[in-house]
Amino acid sequence: MIKAFQSAYDSIYPQNPLTGQRYFYLLPDFSDTFRAVLCKSQETQIKDAGGIWDHPCYRHIFERIMENLIPHTMHPHFQWKVTLVDNSKSIEGSTLPGGQILVYRGLVELLGELQSDKVSEENRFAALIAHEMAHSSSYHGYRTASFQIYSTLLQISCAAYMLSTLGMSLPAFISMGFLYSLHLLCGYSLDRNQEFEADKYGIQIMSNAGYDPFGMLWIMVVFDILRKEKNEYLTWIKSWFSTHPSPKERIQAIKSALIELKQKQCSS
């Protein structure tokens, strides 16, 4: 009886083997239909962005890195795959639930061309891939989709109630506008927290695979140097409406994660 209850509990409220935390998912990890829809969306995204960038050297490097990192994601059953996108203007990477990762040409060339005696080219790419793999391994895509569904249902319910009580009035529309704004801000906050998580657990994946986790910090320092907005007050304002924390915020969080990792290694 206890085992049956534990099994049901673990199924409804599973523990992530990478983070050690429990989450409730409206869309479970085994949702093949959901994954298929997202993968189809990714195919369209790649085509619209410029198609696949078939660079044999970089493709080999990324495939080798991913092979080294996969055992340490705690999710070797995912369909891990990295695709290089032929868009030299975009400096970003993205991931979908289940292990599909996109890396844009602009980011690859930027990290590959910069000179550094402290961080090798492969270690930089390992930091990039580990960050994206941490997103998938932490089920960020499913958690975001679940939030969007719950939040939308709540907005619809509240809107129906307000329209039934207040009618087509200005207070009703102001209230619905407030709810929508709250929905956006909460969504942005969730996205930013997931970026912090991906940095933290990406460092863990890198370290366990034998890479120097300092590479994660190095990349953030580069992004901070390239940041166009130098006014800290405007940066703080924009951060409320951004899916990513500022590079400076991430640098501080990464430094804390590196210290925490070193302490764990010393105590073990």
C-alpha cells in the first residue's frame, strides 16, 4: 500500500534527478505529442533563421562535447542533439524539452574567435552546451508550458467573473489588463529564475564531465562587455520585462555557484 502510494506520488510530483527538487507538471515528460509539436516548431524556426549550418569542424566539436556531457545530465534517455543554425547575426542558443538544442552561427563564431589563455575554445563551447542541457534536464520547457496553461485558465475564469458582475465597463477592462500584466511579469520572472538554474546546474554538469566550470563565468563576462545598455538603472528597469537576467546578475550568481561547488568538492 505504501509502495503504491509512493509510486503514485512520484508520478504526479516527480523528483528531478539533476536538481533534486520536486515539481508538478501539467504536461509530463512522457508527453510525446507535446514534444513532437515542439520539434516541428523547431524545424520551422531553423528554416526561418537561415537553415542548418553544416560546419564539419564545429559540428564535430559540439558532438564530442555533448557525448561527454550526456552521462552527467542524469537524463541519458533524452534524444540529445545539437543543431548549428546558419545565422551570423544571432548570438544565442535555445533548447526544447527532450534534448533538442539550437546554437546560432553568430554565437559560435564569437566564442571561437575570441582569444583567451584561461579558457580553451572547447571549454567555452562546453559551457554553452551545458547551460542548454541544464535547461532540458531541469524540465524548464514543461514548467513554462504548465505555467502558461494554468495562468491562461485563471485569466479566462477571472475575466468571465468580472464581465458577469461588472459588465462591459471600464473597471472590468482595467482589471483584466492588470491580470494580463501580472501574467506577463510572473512569466518573465519564471524565465529569469530558470536562467539562473541553468547556469548553476550547467556548472555542475561541466565539472562532473571534467571541464573547467570557469568557462561559464568567462562567457558571462564577455556578454557583459558586449552589453549595449551601460546605465545600471535602465538595466534594472528593463530586467523586469526581460526573459534573461542582466549579465552582471548572472556573473554574481555564477561566482556563488562556483564557490558552492568548490566547497562541496573539498568536503567530499
